[in-house]
Amino acid sequence: MTDTTCHMSISLDGFVAGPDQSRDQPLGLRGGELHTWHMPGADVTDADRTATGWLMRPRGAYVMGRNMFGPVRGEWDEDWRGWWGSEPPYHAPVYVLTHHAHEPIELEGGTTFHFVTDGFDAAYALASEAAAAGVGGVDIAGGASTVRQALVAGVVDELTIDIAPVLLGSGERIFDADVAGTAPFDFEPVEVLHSPLSTHIRYRRRA
């Protein structure tokens, strides 16, 4: 069985991105404040460094939504190659959910973006197959809609939530009605760390 992880930062009022997401503000208004705990120059603690290790551990493959990959909507009408420059941090195959076909994009460091038009289950199956041939399991990289689909599908084994002491007021949630209304939260906390910047809770699915 593929071990599947997901690691998301969230505000105290439940948002993983602020309102008005755009090319200039991909995380929405004040959304970047959720991620201070792992940003260069921040006053991080040992707890934050440990959680950053969880976030950056090597995985065999990733699944992400098109909105996380970039701001282009509809048909691919420009040569967008992701937010991360010539060498993204993934170093593994990344399967991007989209309604519009696109040729794979191979970048430096072992990252190749594959574009999947057949939905979450198809992307997850491809990621699981790729991970089985490599090192580490699958990570559900975001954004919120993709994480919700993974939780509804019941494939997430480990879920880490970094709760920032920030109130965004509106934006995009993970735990929306299509998750909360379908199944109980079948996870238990196995590790909790905290700092002034975030409370890091690592959950595992109950056996």
C-alpha cells in the first residue's frame, strides 16, 4: 500500500488561502502569513524546523490541482511552467488535475509535471504507480479542492496541519461541506509541536 501524506497550513478560522487569489497574490490577501513558520528570515524555532522537515521530506510522487500549479485558466494559452522556477522543490513526478490536456513539462532536478484530465482517482493511481517505483509514497500537495477530494476518497494516511495564529475572515477552506458532510474525521493526533508562529499537528489515520 502506498503511504499517502498531506501537509497544509491553515488559519485559526479554517482557511488555507485568503480571498482574491491572483497571479500577484497566489495565496490571496494575507495568505502568505500562514506560511511564515517555514520562510527564510522568520524567527523560527526548533518546532518549526522539525515541521519543515516533515514538509520537505522526499516523496515518490505528488498530486496537485491546476490552481496550485499556476494562475492560467481555461485553455493553455501561454507557456506557464509553474511558480517554482527551473528547479521545483518536488524532484519527482507531479500529477496536475486539469480539464485541459497539456504535454508533460520536464524541469531540472527530476520534477516532471504530468497533466491528468480524468479526475482525481486517475491522477492518484498514476502517482501511486510512480511512487511504488521510487522512494517514498504519494503526497497530496494542494490546493484545497484537491485535498478535499483526497480526504473524501479516503486515501490520506497522514495529515499534517500547521495552524497559524491568523484570522483571514474569508478565502478557501479544506474542511468544507463536501468533506464534513460525508464522513467522520477518522484521524488521531500522533505529534503536536508549537511555536509563536504555528501549532503543528501531525495526524495518522486510525488503524
